[in-house]
Amino acid sequence: MKPPIRLQLYAMMFLNFFVWGIWFVTMGTYLTKGGIGASGEQTGLAYGTQCLGAIIAPFIIGMIADRFFAAQKILGVLHLLGAILLYTLSTQNEFGSFYTSLLIYMILYMPTLALVNSIALKQVTDAEKEFSGIRMWGTIGWIVSGLIIGWMAWEANPGSLGITYRIAAIVAAGFGVFSFFLPNTPPPKAGQQVSVAEVLGLDALKILRDRNYLIFFIASILICIPLAFYYGQANQFLNEVGMQQAAAKMTMGQIAETIFLFLMPWFFVRFGTKQMILIGMLAWILRYALFSYGDAGSNIWMLYAGIILHGICYDFFFVTGQIYTDQVAGPRVRSSAQGLITLATYGVGMYIGFYLAGSYVDKYKVGESGHDWPTIWLFPCLFAAGVALMFLSFFRNNKKKTIA
């Protein structure tokens, strides 16, 4: 791969995740304490918009990216439209209108996760060795967004967090233009006669014929139920227990993620697919246990450890899963398959998880603004343990087998 193309892919990942990270982590704090006055259940619904977007994403990918238009052009259009909606979000002051704008935005944004993967994977010759180094720059983008929030101390005045949506809008507009200059990733089925199922992206379902991939797919849905507790509630939890500049400190998870992404080629050789995914699940269990027993006093190390474990949780499950999906799917349904796993993880699993997390947090509310966090964190801890046991029992081997 030529250095200019590699730099383009680095920038693509950085900007795609910066646009998301600058507002997403603190949205729960903004909604509940920033003037909108949302409840825990409403906050869960707001975070659930990413899931609805992820559920629709495979159809957008299957209908457009695999059949009609180049992936980089679709990416550009989606971000340009998204910039308008992000600015609109910054002007809302009641939950109903905020939710409507957010839902439309996430329907546009979530397909970009599969698109950037497809653009990057098209350029690499060895996904296990090269993809993690490219994907790492998405994590760096997330880190930078959190550090900016911490440096500006916006969490101390939650009402000021509305500016994060305007920053995202400006960056999204610039990235939208930049996307048209990314390496060309033409639709693999252009000019071919295809069935209705293929046009809708349903042809990617054939990868579920692989028994091991089916087990992984089911596990992906289930493990994202406890993951939603972290994404939706961690920032609110850390602020409530007294951690200063929580969003900035949460970037330690992404820093750890960056380190492990750099080391992933070695881990693939050392452990293989099954072991890496299982390690990611075990890290989930440990993280929630640490959150349950940690505090901002003498046990603050537990909170830091739980944050840092996010690097293992994400890389060993999500990035390994994306590479595993690419290996099983093959080039013909690459984009559709990436959209399918996005549906399973960011879609179905997290939607259930965000709904449960919002209701669970409301159930264990203490006083006007406090919560029984030790009890809240035990639920995702035990749930993740059950999913890990299921995966360990039924996923049998690591053989590479292209289905499509």
C-alpha cells in the first residue's frame, strides 16, 4: 500500500470516530443534567437510536454500497447530511425534538462504520496484519475528542455540552468533502444481475450457514446487552461518584485500545480467533465487577482499571469479529457482511441493552440525582459471564472458511 493511501485511511478512521466520540460519551450527562431533564429511560432511548441506525445500516449498504455507488461517495454524502442534523441537535431544548433529530442522524451515521471498514479492507493484502493498524486511528480520534472535553471542562457545566454537537457538525462537513477523495471502492456487484435478497443485503445471511460464525453472531448480540450499560451509563456514573474530568479519564480505555490494536497481529498468531474473542468477554466481566466495588476514594484504582479494560473488551471482541467476518464472507459480500455484524452488535444487542440499562438505572435511583451503582453494575457483570460460558461451550475451532 502506498504511503499517501495509508495516510488517507488513517485520517478517514480518525475523523469518522471523532465525529461520534465528541458528543456520544457525555450525552447521558447532557440529557439528564444539562437542561433537557431526561429520565434514565429517555436517556436509554436516546442511546438506542444508534441501534436503530445499525439495524437499518445493512439495507443501506446492501442496496447502495454493494450494488450502485462507490463506498467513499456514499460515505461523503452521509456525513454532509449528518453535519446538518448535528447542528440541529445543538439547538434543541426538549427531549422529543432532540430524539427525532438524533434518530435521523444515527440512521445516516451507523452505515459509515461498515463503509470505512470496507474501504480499508479493500486496500490491504493481509487483514490480520494491516487492518488493526488502520483501525487504531479511529480509536485515536475518539481519544482526542474525550481529551478536548476534559481540557475544556464542559462536564463541570453540563449545559455547555451542547457545543460538542456543533464541533461534530463542523468536522462532519469537512470529512464529508474529504471522503470523495478517498481510495476508490467500487460496488463489487455493479452491472451484475442480482436477486432482491442481494439488493437488500440479505445475501450476507449465507455466512450464518457456518456453524461457528452463527455462534459468534448470537454471542455478538448477547454480549452487546451488557456493553450498552458502559456506553450509556459510565460517564454519568463516574461523574456521580465524584471523578473529576470523567470524559477525559475515560480516554484511558481508548489509549489501551490503541496499544492492543498495535499488538493484535501478535495476538492473532499467539491465540487465534476463539481465544481472542473469549478474552474480550472475560474482560467485560472483570470491568463491571471493578465498577461495582470501586469508588472515588481508596478504591479509585478499580474505576481506572475498569476504564482501561475497555481496550481489551473492544479490540479482542469487535476488531477480531470484524476481521473474522471478512474472512468468512469473502470479497463478494464484504460490505453486506460488515453491515450484518454491525446490525448484530450496534443494532439488536445494544438496543436491548440501552433499554434495559435506562430502566435499570431508574429502578435503582437514590434521592434526586443519585443511584445504587454497585447493584446496577452487577447485572451486566453476571450477564457477560453467561455469554462467555455459552461461547466457550459451543464455538469449536478457528478454521478460516470463506462462505461467499
